[in-house]
Amino acid sequence: MEVFFVLSGFVLGPQIVLCAERRDWLTVRTFLVRRWMRTIPSYLVALLAISVIFGELGSGDFFRYAAYVQNLSSQYNVRDYFPVAWSLSVEEWYYVAFPPFLLLYVKLTKGTGEWFQYACATVLLITCISLLRFVYADTADWGAQVRRVVVFRIDSIAYGFLLYLVLQRVRFEWSLRLGSLAFLILAAATVVLIKVNDEMLTNDAVWLRHIHPFASAAFGVSTLVFFLSLNSLFQGPGRRAVCSYLGRISYPMYLFHLAVLYGLVRVLPQDNAAWHFLLYVAMVMLVSTAFYHGFEKPILAMRPRYPHLAATGVAPIHDPERAPELR
């Protein structure tokens, strides 16, 4: 999830910058409608499916999931039967909170370079959320009451947007150097995360829990930069087709993998054979592919487009119109 959050902020960077550059609420509204059409209909279908499986359709927990408020400032659901929803709530509230925050910051801080304004606004948001987490986080229950709570985790996506801004100012001839540096940071952050997770479970070292969000961000950022440095390896027609296909079905895979798992568990013998896993992967891919072409793709085709859109960014993946479909 730490890599996913950073990736999300990075991929949506061009659209958020577009909102700030145009400085009008119409562009922000277009951004929100595009994101909601991309995420909410599919989410509600998956929620309906998992709710039927668990007999929770129409329950209070169901409606809190549907409104993305089950983990807004605490864990409110009695039964967390759709556990992947916590990260999706963080995503949805980031869409609602960050673009207006950035737009207001830009409007209030006139006369400064745009790139610098965007970076300062992002750092300000990260700082505010970090302070909020430091002062009000329930360190006794870090996982449920902090790591998976919206108000304490929105900054995790902002790191991806900050990375996008940085890479706009870095010449791509430096990609191999960045990749090498990112690999070192990735290795260090991995060690720190393992250490922090172990210590958080075994003792009361509160300071380790406060390090966790920063180590997670370093892990996500360095992972993304490292793979960006290898981008040329994925440019062949066949490899690009495979990557594009996996990108298109990644969202339904995330939404429906638990429903497929619960369904297979009910019908397969309980011997944990290797072919069960292969069947599970195949079923997730099949369901996700069918769902994308039969449900998601028609909705994506109806999304509003930004008027007079000019291509921005340093690579094709940064196209503001294509970026959400690559997630």
C-alpha cells in the first residue's frame, strides 16, 4: 500500500497541477468528476458483492463503507468485512481535500514561482498531517487507529505528488543515478520498516511508530524512482501491451480479489494445493478483465475531458488524460 499511495499521487500529478495552473473551480470539478467516475461505480459493485457474501447488505457498516467514512477519523465499523476499503477511503478524501487546498494556497500566495508554490503547499500539507498524527494519534493501537485512518494518512499520497514535482526539475539523463540512489534508499527503508514493524508489535517504543510513515514514504518514493529509471526496459511493443493491460485491470483486481478468494474457499477442498493458488490468480485475472471491458471501460469513455488540454509532463505516462487509466 505504501508504494500504491505514492504511485497514485505521482500519476495524478499532471491533473492536479492543471487544476492549480488554471486556478478555477471548473477544472477542479472536472478533476473530481473524472476521479469519481473512475473509482466509485466499480467500488460500489465490489462492495455490493462482498456485502452479499457476508450478509451485510443494508447494514450500518455497509452504508459507512459506501460513504467512505468508516475510517475517516477513527474505525467506526463494527465488522471490517471489506478491509481493502480503508486505502480507498484515503484516496477519495485526498481527491476532495488536496486540489482545493492547493488551489487556495496558490490564490493566497501570489507572486511566487508556480513550481515553488506547489512544492511549498505539498510540504505544508505533509507537515500539518505529521503534526496532527504526532499530537493526536493513538499510539496504543497504531495499525487500526493511525495507519488505516484517513486524517492521519492523506499525506502518504502527497509524497507522490511531491515526487512528480521534483522529477519535473530533474533531467532524465540522471535516471540511472536516481535509480541507483533510490535502490539504496529502498534497501535502507526496507530494513527500517521491518525493524519498526517488529518493535511496534513487541514493545512500547512510541518513537518507532512515528518513524513509520516517513520510512513508508521513503520506501514508496524510492521504489517508484527505481522502476522509473528502468522505464526503457518496458518500451517494446509486447512489454508495453502487457503493462498497459495489467494497469487497466489493476483496480478491479484490487476490488474483487477478496470476493473471488471467499468464493473459492467455499467450493475448493481444504488441502491448500498449489493449483488452488494458480486457479485463484486465473480467476482474479478473468473476473477483472471481464469487469473492465464490460463495466469500467464504457464509464471511462463517458468521463468529461479538460477543455483545451495541453500535454504536460516529461513522459507519456504523465499525460493528464491517460494517467488515471494506467492505475
